[in-house]
Amino acid sequence: MEKNGFYSMRTSALRKLKTTMSKIETKNLDLFYGSFHALLDINLEVEEKMITALIGPSGCGKSTLLRALNRMNDLIEGVRITGEVCVDGKNIYEHGTDLIGLRKKVGMVFQRPNPFPLSIFDNIAYGPRIHGIKNRGELEGIVQKALSDVMLWDVLKDKLDRFALNLSIEQQQRLCIARLSAITPEIVLMDEPCSALDPMATQRIEELMFELKKNYTIVIVTHNMQQAARVSDKTGFMLLGKLVEYGDTKQVFTTPHEKQTEEYITGRYG
Ligand SMILES: Nc1ncnc2c1ncn2[C@@H]1O[C@H](COP(=O)(O)OP(=O)(O)O)[C@@H](O)[C@H]1O
Ligand SMILES: [Mg+2]
């Protein structure tokens, strides 16, 4: 009896494992800039609606890996990629992938906020307009929702025609996140999104990330280990183009399996 119970529990656990597909999965991913081998055999599984942090010293390949997840590296000359990056089980490097659709689904936030030199309203309406939405009322609804998502609506609702580049850096970064949210991505890639912000603004963006993960799968690159430890569910540690260790954030920071991870988190190298 008990034995049967045990087995059926085990089977259902296995079945559950099989049916929860990773949101993103890289398989034997290698990337070369010309002859320079920048990513070596990366196998990473990103879970849906969680925050995954990529940490490691400068130059280890964090940004390169992040860009590989929505084919931003395609824009760099001399890049060669082998292996797969599957989003919802489909390899995005397959011939004939719809790149516009991919970048709508997998959006990116950069180190320096990069609003367009347009009004606040037009920044957010930009994406929806490209995707064919022309109705003013509909656009207004989208702008309100997107600004509310990043807690900017109450502050900016009477200033929507102001020039976006006059906002504070923090508000510009929030606006960039709102601009993404307006095109309803499923995955948000963030490359050191707080590096231009002061500690208070950083804390507020981290709080925002907690809100965002209800709706989005987030992958964040950060050289700030405390930030990774605070905000993420999963952490990957990279060194010289390799994913040295990947696991639950708590485990990686408290009981790392790899010596190199331990050396890094205890500050042995920068
Ligand atoms: N466009 C490029 N062309 C050639 N080499 C590059 C390019 N971008 C990055 N690299 C190299 O690839 C390695 C990883 O860079 P990067 O992904 O930017 O690291 P990180 O984000 O961890 O600081 C570094 O050695 C860097 O010099
Ligand atoms: Mg980088």
C-alpha cells in the first residue's frame, strides 16, 4: 500500500517535471566574435515568471549571452553561433524565425535608459502603433496601463506630452520598461538596468521587478552580487564564457557547488 503510494507520488512528480517546459532553454550554445570564442557550450534553463540573474566578472560573457536570447547579436558583424536557444520549445535560430515577433515576445532593457526623443505618450505608443494600433482611445488605454505597470501613471498623467529625455534617469528607465510593457512581451531581458541609478532608485527598480515577475519572465545581468541575491530566484555564475554554476539563488550564494563560484562570491576576484 505504502509502496504504491510512494510510487504514484514519484510518478506524478516525474510527470510534472516533464510537462513544465522551461521558458527559455539554451542547448550547447557557442558564440564566436570572429575567431574569439565568447560563449562556450552554454546550457541554461530559464523558468517562467521567475527572475534569473546572470553574474560574473566583467567580460565573462553575460551581455553576450543575454543578447543571444533574442538574437540581438545578429546585428554585430562577424558573430557565429552554434547550438540552440529555444523559447517556448522553439529554436529561435532556426531558419525563417520571425524576428519582429521574437523581439516583441522577448524585450530588452539596457544599462542606460534610451527613450526615443519624443513625448512620453509617443514613446509608449510607438510599439503599439508599429503593430498597427491607430485608434487614439485604444492608445490612451495602453499608455495608461503601461505607465501604471511601472508606477508612473499618477506622476505623469498630466505631463504625457512632455519630452521624455527631460525625465530623471530613473523615470527614463521606468519609461523604457513601460515602453516594453505596452507591447506585452513575455520575457524581459535586463542588462545592468540599475547601473546608472543611485541606491534609492535602484531599490525602487528592484521593487518594480518583483511586481513585473507576476507577468513576465525576467533575465537580469548584474555585476552587483547583492542585487542578484536580493531580487533573483535563480542565479547563473559565468566565468570566461562558461556557465560555471546555475541553481537556486540561495544555494548558489550560500552553498555553491563550484570552487570558482565560491571564490567569486567571497570576493576573491572582481
Ligand atoms: N562586438 C564584439 N566584438 C568582439 N568581441 C566582443 C564584442 N562584444 C563583446 N566582446 C568580447 O566578448 C567577451 C564577453 O563580453 P560581454 O558579453 O560584453 O561581457 P560582460 O557583459 O560579462 O562584461 C569579452 O571578452 C568582450 O571583449
Ligand atoms: Mg555586459
